[in-house]
Amino acid sequence: VVTEADKKATAYHESGHAILSKLCEQNDNVQEVSIIPRGMAAGYTLTRPETDDNSYTVKKLNDFICMALGGRVAEEIVIQDVSAGASNDIQKASSIARAMVTKYGMSEKLGLVTFSSEHDEVFLGRSMAQAKPYSEETAALIDSEVKHLLDQAYEACQAILKRDSDKLELVARYLLAFETMDADTFQMVYDDPQALAQQIPTEEVENNG
């Protein structure tokens, strides 16, 4: 049984993802947002690209990280607490940031060097960590650059969600009332928020206001 507190946290979490997907211009369009549990996830935000363009620029990858962190930041801002539900999002954001630094040559400090390979082999019982083909100083710089990318995205998330807190609130309240929001309804958050607010039952607004 999902408690009201968990449901509320999930609503703001998914609202955060959706708002960041909308406002970070390189992200895909929001198709559906839901707080109905799906597998191990308490809710989900589905996006769909408009084109088949598979190229990943620095800007696009930074926007991916920003969207991934949106749920965690929304919880911090509204609930003023965080849940373990964001662990997969943090893992995803960290993986993207680390790939930018170690695979794609997108770090100014480290330059055009690849520090990892999908074909690295573990041999003689040694772990990957023990068999790193670079120094501890370089490893520390890699970690520092990854953290820098994540910190930048986190600050961007905070600025966007605080600026658009009314949109964050509207999406969350709609989800608490109806559990699922489709693409057209989500677009109303920006095109006609007053009309969308009127669709939410008064008791739902009072209970979660």
C-alpha cells in the first residue's frame, strides 16, 4: 500500500523530471508522466525524440544529466527531504558525466584522451580498479571533473525549478489527482495553466496545498 507521503514525494519527483525535460532544450519531448508504480519504480516520466538524430553533444549530455537530477532536486525543494528513489537517477547522471570525461574527450582539463575502454580486460584476478591504465593523480582529476559536471547540473536544476515552482506544483497536483498526465495535458502547463488548474478537484488542492 502506497502511503500519501510516498505518493506526494513521487508526484513532485516526476514533476521535477518533466519540467527539466521541457526546459532543457536538448531533451526529448515529454509523452507521459505517471505516479503509478512500474516494476521497482514508484513512477515514471516517458520522453520521445522528434528525430532519429543520435549524435550526442556536450550541451545535449549536460541536459540529460540535468533532467536525471530533476526528481531529486524537486524533492529537496518541496519535501525538504530526499528519498532513496533517486538512486537510479543519480547513477544514470554519474555514468553520463563519467563517459563525457573518460570516453568522449569533453573535459577541458583532461583534453582529447580516452581513459577507459569497453574492451578492457581483467586478468590474474585483478579488478578493473587495480588495473587502471593511468595514475592516481589522473584518477583524482577524473573524479573532480565528473563531480564538477554533476554540481553544474545540480545548480541549473535548482535555478530552473525554483524559478518555475508554480509549474512544478501544478504538475504534481494534477498527478496526485489523476495519477497520469499525457503529452497534451502536460503542454497545458505552459499554454494554459489556469485552465489546467481548474480541472483539479478542489479537495485535492486543499489536501496537498
